[in-house]
Amino acid sequence: ERSVMDDDVTDDAMGDVADGVHLRAEIVMGSAIRGITSPTHPLDFELTDAPGAARVSLREGSSLLGAEEFVLRVKQAYPNQPCARVSFSSSSEGKQPTSAVMACFCPDLEHNEAASADGSSPECLQEVVFVLDRSGSMSGGKMKRAKETLQLFLRSLDEGTLFNIVSFGSSFSKLFAEGSRPLNDENLGIATAAVAAMEADLGGTDILGPLRSVFQEKEKEKEKRRGVVRQLFVLTDGQVDNPDACIACVRREASTTRVFTFGIGRDTSAYLVRGLARAGAGACEILEDSTELRKKVMRQVTRALRPALTDVKVEWKGFAGAVRSAPRSLPPLFSGSRLVVYALVDGNGNG
């Protein structure tokens, strides 16, 4: 089952916005569609004659206007089956035709591990960096909730996982100045004591500074950390004046670091925390209070620490013309996540 957020759905027609925002979408999947639902809006859908294709629309009387999000869930017969699409351009005078290719992969790495002959598989080393907001706006219950979240998360990591904690406000500092350390009893004790003593006493809210510092550290140690998968967890109420710059910074580094967020408090900036998670191919959880805190933390742990493939490469073979591929640098591929790769091929694509 795959969840598609509102910005992942392409509408092919919009209704009159005077009485709401309406949606109709055509969906094409890599295998047969077994069902389409939405937990946020009532839908009508019909399967078409084309394999793995359907048309979806909001039920009459429903609207997207005023909704925080639109979630569409498509259940496939074979969700991990790779798929590809090819589009051909018509040749014009003096110009060579071009083919555009899209390939999508969604491997089930957990299943592949269980099915291996000797039960073994190459393990990738995980690095988890927590970026904790300690600005004045986090005082009181917010800080208490953030610390509880961090303590619970630390105790959910596997032994040997590299980790570090970056505290920020007007300035920032790292728990382990020399870089991430492996999780063991000694380092867990140091982190536990440090988190317990933390207060919301670092002034304003500058997230961009610590984000850039973490990403630069990754770049400096690229060869040393080859094969290490980095996950970044940001805990903040998101009260910043440059959210777009922060989101753009994360998006530029999405090929090397996944970003997950915890929005702390009822007044958290959903735009920032959801935007950071979306740009970093991670996920967001909003902690308005302590309700279901453990459940939400464990949900993020499960998402982040799934098996992953690193140093992924795609080779395009069988094409007669030159191939330009994007993205040039492929991110780690996590179990249950998708990798979409594009290529422009000079000529008609025939080899």
C-alpha cells in the first residue's frame, strides 16, 4: 500500500473554485490496482482497460478547500515490482528526436534478507544525528516533551549506531565535538546525562546554521564514511523567519542525508517541519502533547532504521544514442521507499 500526498498527485482538471477545490486524477501504477482509498476525503474511482490504471475524483459535494492535506492510498497487487515509462518526442526539421525514460524501483529489502540462502546480507552502518531546538520559544512543556522524545529515541537505537546531538538556538554546539560516536553504555550514559540537563536557554532560533554544519561534516568525511547511511532528526517548534532557506538546504543534500522531523507543540510551524521532512525524503510527526509519544517515536525509528542499499548505480544499456541521466548522484535506497531515475536519450532509443 502506498500513500500519495497532495503534492504528489497530478490533477488533469480543476473545478470552479468558487464553491471549493475539486480534483480528478489519472493513476498509472506498475502492477494491477487492488484498491484506492483516502483517509482524508471521500472518493469515487474506476479502473480503466489499461493495466494498472484508474481514474479518481472527489465525491460530489466534497472539496479540497480548507483541508490541511489530501492523502491518496493505492494498493497494488505487486507493490515492489519495478516499472518504466518511455515517452518519444516527434522529430523536427534539423533536430534529432529524443526519448525520455523513467524507471522506478521499490525493493523489499527485508524480504530479500529473509529469503537469502545463508541468511546473511551486507549491513550498512547507520549514523543518527539529532538536531534539538533549545531556543526560548521551546521553554516549559515543549522542552520537556522534546527531551522525553530524545531519551526514548536514544534507547531505541541499536548498539554500534553512530550518533550525535546538536543543540541550537542563536548559536549551536555538538555533544561530541569531534564527531559522532558509536552507541555503547558509556556514550549512552554521557548523552542521557547531557539531555537531562538541557534547557531552552539558547536565545533565538537559527536552524540553518546547524543544518549546514552537519552537511559540511558529511562532505569533509565522504570517503571515510563511505557506506554509512546518515539520518537527521530535527526536534523543533519551527518558529523561524527563513523556512524556505532551511527547506532548500535540506533538499540540496537529500542524496546523502534523510531528514525526519518532530514538530513540538500545538503552535509548531507545520510548513517548516513537514517541508523539511518532505525535502529530505523522510517523515514528520507532530507532538502537540505527550499523547502517544512512544508510538510516534517508534514509528519514526521504524521508518529511519530500515535496511538500505548504499552506493546505488543505474546503468542504461541498449541505447544507440547518448544517455543523460538524472539524478547524477543516487541516494541510499531504503526498504519500502522508491527510487525514481530519469534519462534523456538522443534518437529514438533503439539499440
